[in-house]
Amino acid sequence: MNNIVEFVQDTYKTKEFIPLHEPRFTGNEKKYLNECIDSTFVSSVGKFVDEFEKKIADFTGAKYAIATTNGTSALHISLLLADVQKDDEVITQPLTFIATCNAISYCNAKPVFVDVDLDTLGLSPSSLEKFLDENCEIKESRCINKTTGKTIKACVPMHTFGHPCRIDEIKDICEKWHIVLVEDAAESLGSYYKGRHTGTFAKLAAISFNGNKIITSGGGGCIITDDEELAKKAKHITTTAKVPHRWEYTHDMIGYNYRLPNLNAALLVAQLEQLELFLQNKRELAKEYEEFFTNIADITFIKEPQQSRSNYWLHAVLLKDRADRDEFLKFTNDNGVMTRPIWTLMNRLEMFKECQCTDLTNSIYLEDRVVNIPSSVRI
Ligand SMILES: *Cc1c(COP(=O)(O)O)cnc(C)c1O
């Protein structure tokens, strides 16, 4: 395993500690932040928020983008706009970051866990279809879970580490079953499936700009959608549902203070200018990792799935078994190379223990074996 540590040190040209993912501020970050401070518009209004929303819509090909305080709040509002209500159910994958399930919980709904595909690490259309065929029926245009009697309102697949899942097949199944599709595209800015940007398949999608994501605003997120009505509602509900007026303060529903500050948007506009470079850089590193691991027994580099172009946000390898995984984690972390196992499955967590699950063979297989390796953009 020594050669792995050496390879990573060579690739990052350092013998110092190598983190999993660090942000890079090599562009106009300071310039725009200074502009923002000089303007005094650092908070809830300002030109950088508008500029960012326009640019992210252009980049992804979505008609509208609404900036939010983080990816979790973007998911929360997307689910509310998908009409997820108290006691509804939302299908998702157990192999995801906690934020997906937290957002479902904020709507007082419950997740139902469907297995993932081994090649995409994302929600499996065949597992989804099997679950629906065996457990659900359509009544008055609603998908009813016969086991619980509850309505399945939405389905939230996630593009794990930036690798797109089979989103077109999932979309077809959801349409057939009257389930609203919401994409958790938090990790997949710059990832495409069959030539189309992830997050643009669903009615609504959430993207994250947290400090560890491919580009960052410190903390931040956005909702993307092609639906004008939903875009307007998203803006309204994330900005305290204030009725526009020059001086009156009136609000027409319970809203949220989820608006991204202009200061964060200024950072993000500068980061967006470098996104293509970051993507290129990450894909080059992926190629180097792939070649390197071809010659290492019992470790496989996880490549982008077929028919897709991944942003390779976090690079990952597959170990032989859990014991090998633990040995790999210990050795690399002991030797200054940060590595991290994939998330504990959501259905194992205390809060989601009682939630319904399909057969989770693939998720369990991956949980035991997948490890993230250093993935920062190299300068
Ligand atoms: C990062 C992330 C989120 C949430 O983003 P925050 O900006 O940290 O709130 C949601 N889902 C997934 C899968 C993520 O990786």
C-alpha cells in the first residue's frame, strides 16, 4: 500500500497531509468579494445573486435557478413544491448523504429505501419498478403504498460522487406511477447523462455549493427547474413569502429565510468562471488514478457509468471486502493521505430504522467496500 501513498503524494506534489477535497480560489474570488463589500450589499439583495442564478441556469440548461442558503434547504423547498406533506412517503436510496433524508423529514414525510445499481452507485430503476409493482397501486391518480396505506409523493435519486444514475428510466417509471421526480444533484454540477445535465430531468433539482463540493460559496445551494410557476414559488417561499411592496411588510404564507447572501453569491460567481477548468482537472486525475489502480490487485477505481460524463467530484475505489477496506483506511490515514468510507446506509440510522426497504444487496455490498480518495483540483 506504500505505492498508493507515494502515488498520491506525487500527484499532489507534496509530502504534507493530503485532504480529501479542498476548495481552490484561483480566480476572481477576492475581487468580487471586495466589490460586494464596497457596494455594502452583502446580504439578501445584490447583483451577484441575480448574476449567479442566470449563470447556473445557462450552464445546466435549466430555464430557472433559485439560489438558496445550502443544498439541504434547496432539497427541502423542492420537496415542498412537489407537494410532499405530513405522512407522505418519499422513495430514495439508502446510500446517500444524510441531507437527502433530513430534507424528507423536514416535510414530516418518511423515506422508503430502494436499492442502488452497482455501476452507477445511484438509485436502481429495476429495484424501483419491482418495489412499485409488488407493493403499490394507483388510486385516484395517487401512488398508494399497500403496506402502509400512505401516498408515495416523490422519488429522490442521487448522483453519487457526481456519477449519473439511470435518470431517464427512473423518470419514466415515476411518470407511470404518478410520483414527482426530484433530483438530488448536490454532488453532480458538471455531470451529464446522455448529453444532458443532471438535475434537468426532474421537475425540480437541488445543487449544493458547500465547502467540499466541486465549486463553493462557503455554504450555498440552488434549485433548478424548467417550470416558471415553480420557479416563482421557489423564490417566494425561500424569501420569507413577502408580498412585494416598496414599504409594506406582508407575507401570504409561512415562508423560509433560505436566500443566499450576496457575499456568498460573489464567491460563487468567481468559482463558476473556473468550473470548466476544475472539471477538466478532475477528469485528468481520474484517468491517472484509473491507470494506476489497473496494476493494483484487489482495488478497482470506480469509473463513470456508461452513457454519462461524470464531474468526478469525489474519486472512489472499490476494495475486496470490509476487512481490506478497514486496512486501507488505516494505512492511508496513518500516512498522511486522507481517505474516507462511503456513508453508513441511511436505514441503519436510529431515525430511519423503521423505514421500509427493498432488498438492499447492492447498497450493502458498496457500503462495505467503497472508499473515497483525495480528489482536490491540482494546481
Ligand atoms: C452535500 C449534499 C447535500 C446537501 O448540501 P449542503 O449544501 O451541505 O446542505 C445534499 N445531498 C447530498 C447527496 C450531498 O452530498
